[in-house]
Amino acid sequence: MWDSLRSHVQGLHEARELALVKCRKLGQLSAKSIRCVHRKEFQEAESLLQQAKELAAEARSIIGAHKELNPAYLHDTEKEMVEAAAVLAIAQKQGLPSQEDLGAQTMAYLHGLCEAASEVRRFALDEMRHGRLAEAERILEVMESIYEELIQFDYPDSLTNGLRRACDALRAVMERTRSDLTLTASQHELVEQLRRVKSEN
């Protein structure tokens, strides 16, 4: 009996360690993909994201084969993968990837979208700096649309892993972005008015 139990627990330990290695690699690939998106290296970002999807599937397979392993091991790194996929889609003006496309757990998917909506503030600020206010406005609208969907998941924090708090943080990011956009638009309008006055004189 004891030998059988030890063998079983040893198998769980080995599966857990292998899953954790894949999860760590998954997080690294997702972070690299986001950095590539910010550098507008979209092809490399897509390649890294594809590798991340494959690793996530492998980790899910390992954990799924051992029902006693906690699937929460995957939550944070799946969330990062979803964030990377959503950031890439937003930057390329594409539709958001679905949960089915990514194979992520539901809460990891929702939190990943929330993180992506905050992350793309950087894109909006870059567009403002270059005077592309329409594109900054588009990004803000995407942020707002994600937020509006997420706040409808009004369930206990014990179920959503604190999604409400994440949404509150996203709302603050949106408000700052909207304020920045309004200020930048006003500054551009003032510059245009000064140019018109100068050209008339």
C-alpha cells in the first residue's frame, strides 16, 4: 500500500514540476511577445505568441491528466498569454481573440483582457505624442468596450479572483487616458488656431 502511495505522489510531483517549468516559459514568451508589439515587431510577436499557445496546451494536458493537481498553477501565466494575444490584436486593429482560440481558463481569460486594456494605454500615449489623435481615440474606445463587458461579471471575488478590483484599476487608467487625450486635443486645437492667426497676418 505505502509503495503504491509513494509512487502515486512521486508521479504527481514530477507532473507538477514539469507543468511549472512550462508555465514559467509560457510567461516569458508572453512577456517577450508584448515587448515585440510595443516595438511594432508584429511578426516576431505572433511567432512568440504561437509558441506560448503550444506551451499552454502542453501544461493544460499535463495538469488535466492528474486531477489532483491544482489548475490554478496555470492562471497567472495563461492570463499573460491572453494579455499578449489581446495587445497584439488591438495594435493590429483586429478583433479580440476568443477564449476558445487561446484555450485559457475563464478567469485567466477575463483577467488577461483586463490587463491588455491597461497595457494599450502606452499605445494611446504614443499616438498622442505623434499627433495621431484619431488612433488614440480608437484605442481608448477599445479599452472602454473591454471595461464595459468586464464589469458585467459582477460575481463574488472568490469566484472571479478579484476581477472587480482589476476593473477598478482599469477604470482609473481609462480616466487618465481620456484626460490626456482631451488635453492633447485642446493643445492641438490651440496650435491650429495660432497658425491660422499667423497666416492671416
